[in-house]
Amino acid sequence: MTSAPGRPAARWSGPLREGPAGGWRDGDPVGGRRWVHLPAPLELESGEALPGVRIAYQTWGRPNARRDNAVLVLHALTGDSHVAGPAGPGHPEPGWWDGLVGPGLALDTDRFLVVAPNILGGCQGSTGPSSTAPDRRPWGSRFPHITLRDTVRAEAAVADALGVERWAAVVGGSMGGMRALEWALTLPDRVDRALVLACPVAATAWQIAWTSPQLHAVRADPDWSGGDYHLTGRAPVDGLGVARRIAHVTYRGPGELDTRFGRRPQDGEEPGRGGRFAVESYLDHQAWKLARRFDAASYVVLTEAMNGHDVGRGRGGVERALKDMPERTIVAGVDTDHLYPLARQEEIARHLPVPGRARVISSPHGHDGFLLAVDRVGELVRELLGDLR
Ligand SMILES: CC(=O)SCCNC(=O)CCNC(=O)[C@H](O)C(C)(C)COP(=O)(O)OP(=O)(O)OC[C@H]1O[C@@H](n2cnc3c(N)ncnc32)[C@H](O)[C@@H]1OP(=O)(O)O
Ligand SMILES: N[C@@H](CCO)C(=O)O
């Protein structure tokens, strides 16, 4: 085992403990996390049924009398329900779109009820491979293959619990953007508008190719134990760390890394003589940071769900499918994104019911620009929702 600086202990601390259940209650803390339990096993696209599903979610703002002011925000691969707000119990970091949600902000909590679930298959409160199965053991390798459409059907229970028949909008980037597309196409009566950021209409060979060494890295870790490591006291943190290093390079811009790090050695280290370049140290930091907060089996399940992303499946192809998107759909991408390049968003925009061009998020940060260029994302949200009262 490597003893690289920052490497976490080889175990993962497990899913969050249960909190309050149910839908909207006056007086609940803003941003507080709640859980919805599905009343029946979830019928998966594969034909299997998944029993005992619960979905964790957070809310900000209040529902109006007609309950038509709810906006669903969908997180990316390693995100969670904590879109906004300070770090606190269960949330070691501030919200990942802090600055977008609050009074007077683009997702104005004086006007909207903002709702963010943790995805099915994840590890931040919703049912995933690290959760307990009905036999009281972790699901582990028995957790079924899920699709992004399955995640949408599971989240319908959150809308039901909140009394929301139709989202005023669904908003998401990367995997969240894929899921925004799937929400609008799987449950079209329940989505009025959509903001789709930094994602493709279907996973491409290029995108799947980048995930292949990541999946191999996790599964090659001896602590993976075929996916059944949750009770062993060890977790495949080295494999997950390698996966994150590979993924993180795809998430950032080459110009950005050159500018930030250049050929600089990490302080006090000598590259080539056992030491690292600063950029290598940066990737090590990203690796261990994720390994501390994310379950490797969730990473595998969700990566495979993204690889299966194809809005055209069973819908007569992607062009036919996109014709059923809401008329009020905005698509945007990051100009330096080499993982999900702007051409992929142009492809979506071209085939919408009201065809147009993709909006551009100008950012040096590559794919992660959709997380970091909060002001620009705020402009797009205002463009989508500005006329709603
Ligand atoms: C629950 C949570 O922890 S977050 C959950 C929600 N997260 C998400 O939804 C998305 C996942 N998050 C991400 O992808 C990323 O965190 C992003 C994109 C939001 C972060 O992007 P940025 O703000 O640009 O961070 P950046 O890539 O510059 O990394 C900064 C980190 O690298 C560290 N760093 C910078 N240079 C070096 C170096 N040479 N060696 C080691 N570490 C370095 C910084 O100290 C900083 O550490 P910290 O994050 O622990 O404070
Ligand atoms: N940095 C993002 C990229 C995936 O879109 C994440 O980890 O979720």
C-alpha cells in the first residue's frame, strides 16, 4: 500500500444515518435534509425490482399555494443534495452551488422552493451499494445495475411527498444535466422547463473510454473484494483515488493546469528523485479528498449508469426523443470542456422543439466550469425562470 501524503484510512465511514422522513413541513430548517421512503419496490428499467429505496433530499424556500414554484436541482457524479449553505453535520463542505440559491439570488428562495435529492445509487443519504439490504447486510455487489431513468422514477417520490405535481424547472450539469434530460423525457407531464448544462445526449465512445481505466482501477484494488468490502473494515481507496486522478484531469482545462502549476515541483520535493511536481501533488489531494467522502461502489454504479446514458433508447433515437423536450429548454456548455465539449450541447440544442444554439459558459476550468462559473450559471437560470412569478 502506498503511504502517499493525505491518503485516508482504508475504510469508508458509511452512509448517513436516517433523519426526518416525509414531505414539506412548515418550520423545517431551511436546507435541512429529509428522507422519502418509496412505498413499494422500485421497478427498474432492467425488469428487476429494488426494495426498500429511500431518497435523501434538501429544500430551500417555500412552496406557494399552487405548489407550482418548485425547482429541482440535480447534482453531478460526486455531488450531493447540499447545493447551498455552510458546511455542517453530514456536510464537510459548503454547498456546491453556493451563491446560486438564496433570497434575491438566481434561484431566489423568496420565489421558489428549491429541491435537491441525492441520487439513487449514491452514498450521501439515498439508497446505494453501501446501504443495508432487506437481509440487514450491505447491498455491495448485489446492488443492481441502474439507469438514469431509474433515478428519475425514484425521485418522483420526492415530488409526491412535497405535493409537487409539476416542477417549474429541472436544472443540472454533467450527470445532473443528463438527469434533467431524462426527467423531462421520462415524466414529461411533470417538467415545465429545463436547464441542461455540460452534458451529451448520449454517452460517447470518448466519454466511456475515459471511464474504462477508472472502473478498472477501482476493481483492481485488492480491497475491492468483488464489491463486497463494506463489512471488511477496508475500502478500495487506492483504486478510487486513481480513478479520481484520471477523472479530475478530464474535468479541468489544460491551459488552466499549465498556468496554475507549470513545471513547478511541489514545495520541498524533487520530481524524478522520489518527489512530485506540484500538479501531481494537486491530483493526489483531489484523490484522497474524494476517497474520504465517497463510496467506491457508488462511484462504479453511477459511472456505469452514466455510460448507459442515451435519451434515444426506446424512443426512436435521440433526434426523435429531443422533440419531446419542454419548449422552454436552455442548453449550455463550457468552452474549455474537453470531456463533454460544446459540440455535444450544440447537438442537443439543434434538435429541441424550438431549435437554437447552445449557450456558452466561458471558463478556463474545463468541464468543472459549470460548477465554478456560478455567476454565468445564475444568468442562465434567470433567463429560464425570469418571467415566473
Ligand atoms: C461534500 C463535499 O466535500 S463536496 C460535495 C459536492 N461536490 C460536488 O458536487 C462536486 C465535486 N467537487 C468538485 O468537483 C470540486 O470540488 C470543485 C470543482 C467544486 C472544486 O474546484 P476548485 O474550487 O477549482 O478547487 P481546485 O481544483 O482548485 O482544488 C483546490 C484544492 O486543491 C488543493 N491544492 C492546490 N494546489 C495543491 C498542490 N500543489 N498540492 C496539494 N493540494 C493542492 C487546495 O489546497 C485545495 O484544497 P481543498 O479543496 O481541500 O481546500
Ligand atoms: N467535479 C464534478 C465533475 C463531474 O461532473 C464531480 O465530481 O461531480
